[in-house]
Amino acid sequence: MLLIYLPEITSRCNYVFDLIFEQELGIQYDTTADITTFQNYAGQKINYSNSRFTNEFFIKSTTLLFEKEIKAQRIPITSKHQTRILFPNENCDLGFDIFSSVFYLVSRYEEYLPSTQDEYGRFRAQDSLAFKNDFLHLPVVNIWINIFSNFLQKKFPSLKLNKSIFKAILTYDVDVAYKYSGRSFVRTFGSAIKDVFAFNIRKINERIKVLNRDQKDPWDTFEDLKQIILTHNLTTIFFFLMSDKSAHDRNLNHKNPAMKRLINYIESFAGIGIHPSFYSSLIPNKITIEKKRLEKISDKIIVKSRQHYLKFILPDTYNYLITAGITEDYSMGFAGVAGFRAGTCKPFYFYDLKEEKQTHLKIFPITFMEGTMINLSLNPGEALENILSLLKEVRNVGGTFISIWHNQTISKTDEYEKWRTVHEKMITELVQYL
């Protein structure tokens, strides 16, 4: 049993100790605020305070984990152990306060502070500490924990630590199930008129063939995905938009027979989850309503979720998810830049900073979204290079690689065929490591 001394036992400390020692390293530990108990303990021990004692592993603490309020923090950053570190201090065995560092990033502390939101009301990647200091592309939390485990192993050779195993989860957002199929007469007629006035003959002919069932809908890529998933035995989740129509939510209506058939088809070979609508991040009961729609169609209890547009506000949106009965969220990533929004590529539990408590909502941080690459105007070669670089970082720390694709971006249409190739090459690279 590892014993940790700290001057005050707080919920922040308990949260980060659980994350590092129990969830990551598989070490049983106990804490004490009694100096005598700590000094008399004959086993392996860590001192997390301002003063070194004897024969312990010493990490000099900052004040972050002992504070009760949310306030702007001065975060010193430097390079050490061949990576970027926060809260450096040469007067301790590790050279920095790993506990405060991990907590600051994983709790998303900076997202509780006043900031300028983007056009969709999201926290901007460029305002993050990781982006400003050029480590967003690195899962620094996992890198730090690996460094820490090596130091602990040297200090306490008999300590048994878990070995992390690389995993991958393919995820697909079904924002718009079909390009032409299943749409109402009004939507079909309106779109057709636009094509006529634009003299888009190819699109007019394509629409007619699909509606006459002479041609498969170009965005119906689900059979192809099924073949890939079953051939390689890949863990996969499809997230379905079940909202009422809005300017940002344009999927088929949840009552549409085509939508119902698609959901029942997908759940026969992959996991499914709810894709809460654009405005669900602000309106408490929308997630519950949309989740119930998917549950009614699938006849399953839905526990997985990813916010449409990756739009969420902390802690409110996550608390809406908890109220709705969601236990796994797959939204933790930036839409504008690929990388590790919370500094980690492994699942962790959401800590509500306003309530100062750990919740049972498990966060699965995404690695990248293909839409990010497209919006950054990367060509397929550049995008693939970026993806494979991120994959390597996740593999190096035994993390979980989570990609986001959309059904239309792996279609054979002119605008997306090059991205279909990127998807295929990503799969080819990925499966050799599983």
C-alpha cells in the first residue's frame, strides 16, 4: 500500500490521486494529513507538501489542489524530461508538481474562466494553454504519468504497476443520413429547384436515379462501413442526431421510416449513441428528449453521447448529460484543431469544478475529427500525415485512439472521394497495432 502525505485532504487531491494511481497505474494507496503517521510508516510513501522529510518520494506542492475557488492561475511552463511540463520545481524528486498539472488540464480548469467564444459559442482552441505553448498535439498527461511511474519504480523497485495497452474506437456521426433518400416532398422539391436554377445537371440526374431506386444514395456508406468493421473486428460507435430541424440540425426526422431502418441496421453490428443537437448544450431537457427518441427506435438504453458541433459548456452540458442518464461522453476535443483538449488520450471521469466533486460521467477524449482537417484546407497527404502522427503519440503511451468521421465523407462523391482514401489508409495503419 502506497501512503501519501498531504497537509489537507481535498476532493481535488482525491480525484487526481484516483486518476493517476488507481485508474492509470493500478496502485492501491491511502492518504494521511498526520505527519507522525506518515513518518512512522515503513512502506512506500509519497510526500505532497512544501517540506521534505526523509526516505520518501517528495513532490513539492503548489496551492491549486488546496484551493476552494475558481480563479485565473499563473501557470509556469518549461521543458523537462523531453517534454513540456507545468508547475516546474527543481526542489523535488520529479522536478514539477504532476498532481496540479494533471488536474489543471483534465478538469478543464481554463474553460471555467472568462474567455472569448467562437461563432458557435465554443471555447476556442487558440485560447487553451496547450495551443499557446505548442503541446496540444501531445498527450502530455499520459507522458507525465509514464515518467512518474519510471521514477517511482526506481525509488520503490518492488512496486507493481499496470502496463497500458493501446486501443482504438472508430466513431461516426450521422448528421445527415442520406443526400437524397428519405426526405420529405417539400425538402426534395426545394432542393431540386435550386439545382435547376444552378444548372446542376449532374446533381439533377443523380437525384432522379436515387429516388427511382436506380442508384444507391451517394451518402449511404453504411454497408461499406459494416464490411470494414466486421472484417477487422473494430470497436465502433455511430452517433445519431435525433433533433427537431434547425439551422444547425438537418438530419431526417426521427419518425422517418428510413431513419428507423438505418438505426436498426447499424445496431446489428456496431454500438450506437445519441448525438445531442446544437442547442442541447444550453437547454437542459433537450438531451433527455432526443435520447428517448433513439431509445424508442432501438429498444435499448442509450448511455453514449457526443455533442453536435462538439459544442458543450462546462459544467452545465455535462450535468445535462448526467441528468439524462448518459454515462459516456465522446465530445472532448476541439473542432478547429486536432489534438488532446484535456491533455490525455485515455478515458477519465468528469470533475465538476463548481461543485468540487467527481461524477460518474466518463469522458472519452477524441484524437481528431476529419472535418477539422477539411476546414483547415489540408490536402489528403497532409491530413493523413497529421492523423498518423497523432496515432503514434497515442500508441506510445498505450492510449485510446478515437477518430470522428461522418458517413458522407467516406462516400465516392467527387468532393469526398479523396477523404475516403484517407479513411482507408488510416484503417490499414490502425489495424496492425491492435
